[in-house]
Amino acid sequence: MNSERDDRGLDDGVWELRLYVAGQTPKSMKAVENLQRMCEEHLPGRYKIEVVDLLKNPRLAKEDEIVAIPTLVRKLPDPIRRVIGDLSNVEKALVGLQLRPTRST
Amino acid sequence: MPDTRARGHASLPKAPTGIHGLDEITGGGLPQGRPTLVCGSAGCGKTLMAMEFLVRGATEFNEPGVFFAFEETAAELAENVRSLGFDLDELAAQDRIAVEHIRIERSEIEEAGEFDLEGLFIRLGLAIDTVGAKRVVLDTLETLFGGFSNEAILRSELRRLFRWLKDRGVTAVITAERGDGTLTRQGLEEYVSDCVILLDHRVNDQTSTRRLRIVKYRGTSHGTNEYPFLIDAAGFSVLPLTSLGLEHEAANERVSTGIARLDEMLGGGPYRGTSVLLSGTAGTGKSSIAAHFAEASCRRGERCLYYSFEESQSQILRNMRSIGLELAPWIERGLLTFVSTRPTFYGLEMHLAAMHKHIREYDPKLVVVDPMSNFISAGTVHEAQAMLLRLVDFLKARQTTALFLSLTSGGGALEATEQNISSLIDTWVLLRDIELGGERNRGLHVLKCRGTAHSNQVREFVLTSHGVDLRDVYVGPEGVLTGSMRLAQEARERAAAEARSQRIAGKRRELERKRRVLEAQVAALQTEFSTEEAELELLIAAEEQASQRIVDDRGDMARSRQVKGPRGGQG
């Protein structure tokens, strides 16, 4: 029962995404760009993106166990998912975020 | 701290590890400000070595450190090293050590495009800045290869990491699993070119030995051998095999063996800091003499370390009590310590490493190894010989007197050099059975004693209820006799002597008697004479009286005639 509601929530709830970068590197710019495009396409109006610059907040790297940069963390909906890289491989990014649903097909 | 051996001219700056022996063979420690690779198979002590490097750095050399654990959590690590006396929590609270767990879970990570490991760099940088770290450990970096699939990125990031570590000027230790045919599974040795240390854990004949080898150390002369090492309750210790030379001082002081007559035979006892070998067949009393040695040492207030490879401490105490040696009080006063293990308990190197450690910690003046011949059962003869050589060298360098006991097999030549170590031995006392007249007795003689005009005599050696006693053997017209034959011979001689003295006494008595008889006769004659003399005196007196009377009578008569005689004429 729980899982059913969660499945629906996956569609309806707001997605909280956090992108960890380290400074304004080309890679992180690209990641931000790719993420926004992806969200617009698959989660229009239902997403929140927070970009964390670890150069400004280095403590967060330890707290959130970040090793690779850029790292995208799906905080909501549960469970937490992580995708690393500049998200140029959209297919993999969608799988990683579980945004490539198998339900509609 | 032992002297560092290979401290070259203008050598690289080094960060001392504080690990016993390792600083010696590396000539002072790991290359300062550079990464060192420690590789080895699972369970060979990589993490421990890295951790000790860090903890000693923080506690002994005032160099705070950062430990990045890729495999264990901080809590697990703290738990694991607590048994070695390292309190990570305390050190962390004092900001001297930071332990951070880097969790990489392959199943939670999806790779979508280009990435780098800047997050790791940021965390490392932060941790280093927080404690002001001079030392960094990455344990085990190769876990990264399990977490990320893009190897090309990983490799370039590792290259960048090592360069970054160098730029930060931290002395880093990176641990890695040993690979097939390569030093590390992922070829990390490619990136770390300054110092590579290989740890190994080998099992030979069911006994395991840990060994350490410095594969490379750029810019430094270093020991190239495999060095055995030990991990125990006080951490890591490496045993330098060949670093000892023949430079030890020779002492002129003699130490007593605890047996006065043996001291006499050795010209006052063996010199301090020399090695004494006591060899003999089973049951010749080696341990008893060793116990005397130990007791004498304790009496002088000098600590004694007794390795017993055959008997337990309580067994030795009981046995020695039977010959009147009470060792227990010395143990209580901390002057005597027994170490009883089976020689086969671990490999020779481990034995040696363990002994080094005991000796360093306890700092005894006398070490007894009872018996050393058992080491052969823990290795080959050749290995045993090499090990003893190192032990003897080590003890000599410390000016510690050593007593080795050696069990010789009955049939063989007694004086054949055992384990070929006689050249290392300064004093060799041989105990032997002398079989004569249906019994075996113990004989003792000094085979060699360097620097001493030692006795050439064989002594009979007797165990009494008040200790070891050395007696002269009987040497007389009947040959050399020992034991009850000696006693019998002595008894015979005693009887003969007694008979002789009795005969003499008899003659004396006879003479006395004759003198008395003579004197009695003289006395009797004198008595007789004096009696006769008295009688004769009386007779003479009587005669004289009589003749006087005649004279008197005549006078009277004449006078009376003259009164009547004027008219009558002449008659």
C-alpha cells in the first residue's frame, strides 16, 4: 500500500534535487545546464534544484559524503539516489534518477 | 631510539615513523612530504602500519595526521587499534588526528558523463587544514576502482591526487592490495615513485612469518632484505637483520655464574656481555646451572630474562626448589621474568622479533635461552643458525650476557660444533656423562673461554639439596674415578689411612708402656737402694759408737791408773 502511494507520489510530489559542484568549472556549468533541461522536460513545475558549491561550503562534502564532482543527489522522493558526472549522458542520468519510467510504456 | 644506520650525506628529509626497526632500515623514516606506497596481500598489516605511522607522528613527533579510510568506518578503526593502545577518539578530540570514512557504494552511483574527484580533494584539504596535518594516510585507495567504472578518469585523478599531496607537502602513506604479478592490483606503483614498501605474510611449515621489504626508496640507501616484523599488543616492530656490525665494546667486568667453583674454572666468571654456551646431553643438569646463573644475576640486582622452550615457569620453579634454589621471590621483585613458549609456536623470525622486543622492553642484563637447540625444530638448521647469529650479535651489542643451553644428542660427537655457532660463543662449558662402574655421573669442563686462562680440569658436578656442587674428580693411581667409584676409592683410602694411624697409635702405646715399666724398675731399685743405705748407715753409726766407746773406756782406764799409780811405779 505504501509503495503504491509512493509510486503515485513519484508523479505528483515535488522533486528536490541537489547538485554539488566545485567552483564554476566548465564541467559544473554543463551539469547545471543539463540538469535544468532534463527537469524541464520530465518534471515540468515539479522540481527544486539547489546548487551547492563545495569550495564555499567544504564541510558539506563530508556531511553528504561527496567524492566525485559533480554529484547530483535526489533528496526527494525517497530513496536518495546519486548520479555523478556532468549529466551529458542523459539516458544514464534518467536511469540514475529513476526518471526513465517503465510504467507508461 | 636505535641509531639510524643509513643516514647518508645530505639525504632526503625524512619523517620518522616511530615504528621499531623501520626507521633503522629506511635510514630515518619515510620520505618527508612525499607519498609512500605500502602494499601487501589481505591481512598483512598494511592498515596497522599506516595507523601506527600516523599515531606515532601525532604523539611522538608532534605531526598531526589525517586518516582517510575507504574500507572501514572511523568507529571500526578506533575499535581495531584500541587493542594496540591507540586511543583514536582521544587523539581526535585533541585535534591531533582526524579519521574520516569515505563511503563509496557502487550500487548507489550512476555515472552520467564526465566527472572528477574534486570532492575527495576538498575533503582531504579540509581535514588537513582542520588538524594542521603533516601526515596523511589513504587506506585503501584502490577501493575507488571498485566504486567508479570510468578507469581513465580515475587514473588521471590519482595522478593529480599524488601531485596534489606533494604540493601540500604532507607525508602520505597509501596502502594498496597486492596484485597478481604486480605490486598492486591497480598498478598504483606507477604513480608513487618515491618509496614502495611491500608487506608479506608467508606460511612455511604451518608457521607464519610476516616480512617487510623496501622495494624502492628513491634517493636513499636502504636495506634491501626481507625483514621479519611482528604485530603485537604494542604495535608494529620490524627486525633489522643485518644492521649490526662487530662494533660492540668489550667489557672487562666478570659476572659470576653463581657457582663459586665454576667461576674459579673460568678465571672469575665469564666476561659481561659475552655469550656462554652450556651444552650437554639430556639430564646433565644444564637447566640447574642456568638457574644458578639467573639467581646470581638477580642477587646482583640485575634483571634476567629466561626463555624456556621446554618447561613452564611453575615447573622450573618447582624443580629448582628441589635443589635449594628459590626463584619465586626474584620474580615477585621483577628481577626475573620467564617467557615460556613452544619453539614451534611461530617461525624463527617471529621468535627473533619477539625476543628483540622483550629484550628492548625489559632491558635485562642476562638472557637465558633454554634450550636453543629446539629452534631447529622451528626451521631448518641453516635458518636456526642465521637466527642465533643475529640474536648473539644483538645481545652483544647491548652488552647483555647471554647463556645458551644446547641439548646434544647422545650418540653424536659431543664437541661437534652445535648449529655451528661455536665461533660466536665466547665461553663454552660442556656437561657430559661419565659412565663408569655401572653408573652415570656428571662431569663438567670448560671447552673454551675467550680471553681467560681457564681451567683444563674435568670436575664432577653434583646436584645437592643446596644447589650445584662441583667436586674434584678422583685422580690417583687407579685412574680418573667419579661417583660411587670415587666414593668407594675414597673410602678405601680412608680405611687404609685409618689402619695406618691405628698402627702408629699402637706403637706409641707400646713405647709408653715400656717407658713406664722401665721407670717403675728404676723406682723400685731406688727404693731398695735407699732402704739398704739406711740400714748401712745405722750399722756404720753403731760401729762408730762402739769404737768411740772403746776409746773412751781406754781413756778412763788410763786416768784411773794414773790416780793410783805414783808409788807403785811402772807396773
